[in-house]
Amino acid sequence: MQVDFSRNHFELFGLPIQFDLDSPALEQTYRALQSQVHPDRFANLSQAEQRASMQWSTRINEAYQTLRSPLKRAQYVLQLQGIDALAEQNTSMPGDFLMQQIEWREAIQSARLTADAVALQSLEDELNHGARTLRDGLTRQLDTEHDYPRAAEAVRKLKFMDKLVEEIHDAFEALDS
């Protein structure tokens, strides 16, 4: 068993390099690949073959985790184009989005302080709606228009919105305890 790390994640799963992917095909291929290389199947073989199985299994898991997450998948498509959307030197954001970030953070903080679960849920719904809109835009920007600068900006926005949703989940947990 030879681990071919030169194949990108999409090639590994036999999928076209694009943001919009066939999720059932990804799931089916993942299960098939894992059943072929799972370390338990190689328990009676040499240490080298067991090690290779573990490397393949790890590689398949990493690729799967990247492709099944819309944010990670978008980052990866951009990376294949030589663009690091989250690089430190690549942090510019439109002023209106920066203002929106401040408003969201203040609203989360206020809802947390007042233990307002309804406000937290409303904020989460708003962020999820915005994230869906950005993901829809990524399909167009990455797969059709090949507008990588706009896609990179959308990835940065999504990353921030995901962090805010995590903060909201933390706030919900704090309310429950």
C-alpha cells in the first residue's frame, strides 16, 4: 500500500475540484475508502503495512473533514489556486461588515449579560442566514465566475460568523448551567 500524498483531496475522492460538491458521493466514497484501508484490516500484516494503512486512513480522514465542511472546502479550493484566504496579510474587510461585526458582538454580550435566550437565538438565526447567503455566493464565485478575491473575502466573513455562532453556543451553555 503506497500513500500518494501528491493527490489533492478532490482527486482522492474522485470528485471535481469545485466548491459545490455531491455530498452523497463524498460520503459513499469516504466509507468505501475507509473500509479498504482501515488499520484493523492490516492487524496481521507487517509493521510497514500497518503504518501505511494508518497513514492512508489519516489522510482520508483529513481530506474528508476538509471537504465536508463548506468553510474548509472553500479555503481548500482557494489554496489549490495559490490563495490563502486567512493569511495574516490578507485581512481586509469592507467597512460595513466591520461595523456589523461590532454590532453582533455587542448584541451577543448584551444578551449574555441579561440571560436573554430569545435574543441569542435571533442572533444565531441571523448569522446562519448570512452564512447561507455567503455559501451560495461562494458556489458562484469559485465554480462559475472564478472570482477568487471575492471568494477569499467571503471565506474570511464566514470564518468570523462561525466564531460568533460558537460564542452564542457558549452563551447558551452558560445559561443552561
